[in-house]
Amino acid sequence: MSIKITDECIGCSACETECPNNAIYESGVEWAMADGTSLKGTYVMMDGSAIEADQRNTPLSNDFYYIVPDKCTECQGFHEEPQCANVCPIDCCVTDEMYRETEAELLAKKEKLHV
């Protein structure tokens, strides 16, 4: 599963620098699949849609830090546990029940992001 940031976020940014996939963005900041990854060209998202890796996308939150689910691998292949949740001082980085993925799927996503 992906991790999400709840609306209890205090904007401390501790999580942002810990993410090995650059999946965490400050509120109001546009995101791209290519940010912090080696992706180029077209990328097929989890919902089946295709976007260009360097395409700037609408922020997922204008109120607090957010995690792009298509970039989150729960730190599989990098760390034993999600680092955002590990460093969050108020425990607002939690499992996102909307995005259920197996460990194998998360590792495959990691390989796609970091060719």
C-alpha cells in the first residue's frame, strides 16, 4: 500500500527529505513522475492512464504535504520501513487503504522508478 499524509500534518517537512522516490511534495507544489527518479518518456499510472514522466501535474493537496501514490513504494528496496512514517513527529504518515499493493508490486514499482 501507499502511504498518505493526513490533515494533521504540521508542515515540518521532516518526511520530504527522507523519501527515496521523491514522492512527497509540499502543499501546493506541482509534481512529476520524473522528479527524483530516472524515468523518461511515457509512464503508465496505477489507474491505467499514461502521462509523460516530466509532465507537471496539479498538486494533490493545497493544505498540507502530500504523497503521490504512483511514486510511493513504502521504501521497499531501500529501507525496512517507510521513512516518512518513521520520522513524522505527529504520526500523520499512515497507510493509504485506497492503494493496496503487495511487496512484489512495490519492488517492481521501485525498479521502474530507478532504472
